[in-house]
Amino acid sequence: MVALHKRWTELEDEHHQIAAAIGCAQSIGAELGLMRERQAELLLEISSVVAEIRDAPVTTVEDFAALLDVALEHELDLAGDIASWGPDDYPMTARLLRALSRMVPGFEFNSLRRWLSSPGQFEQLMGTADPIDAPRPADRPRAGYPRKQR
């Protein structure tokens, strides 16, 4: 599972980089054919690796963390929600993620790292940010429902 997660992380990172490059190239009217072709290849590879991860045996805490990381990105869309609403609106989830990250030193939730890109947002979720420096958006609701409409 660890090798599959590493491969998934590499593919997802490349996909996000090429998506950004396509956006920049599109804005200047550049040819997108080769980039779009690579993007399509990446999406197929990602889907294949996600299917392997879904069916892979899960026996260690690191395996569970890797499975959760992929699920956050591909099944739950939770990473995007946490990025939009902030870690404070997900106290139980944050607690679980922090516990897992402490149990697997060196493991990084790649899905969260990509989505929580505002300075300090990832660190706040993982409990490693200085509370004074952690971002505190004043214009969003605090924890509790309703948060959003779908």
C-alpha cells in the first residue's frame, strides 16, 4: 500500500502541476494539445492506481493513513471542504488526522497538503501551527451547522 500511495502522490502532484500549466498556457493562447494529452494519460494512471489502492490489503496504520488520504481526495471531497470552510469547522476530523499523523511519523496527507495551500492552513489542521499565527477568517461561520448548501 505504501508504494501505491507514493505513486498516487506523484501522479496527483504532476496532474495538479499540468493543470496549472494548462491554465497559464491557455491565458496566453499557447498550443495545449500535448499538455491535454499528458493530462488525459495522468487521469487514466491515477484512476488505475486508485483502483489498486481500493483493493489492496490494509494491515498497518500507515496503510490506513494512505487509504484515508486517497479517500479524502477521491470519495469524500473533504479536503476541498476543509480548505473552503477551515479546519475549525472539522474538529473531530482534525483530531483523527492529527492522531494518524502522529502514529505514522513522516506521513503526509498529500490530498490535504494540496488543498490547504493558504499559509499555515495545513499546519493548523495538523496542530503544528502556532495558534497566534494560524489563519482565522473572520467572514465565515464558526463550527456548527448549517455550513453550506450543496
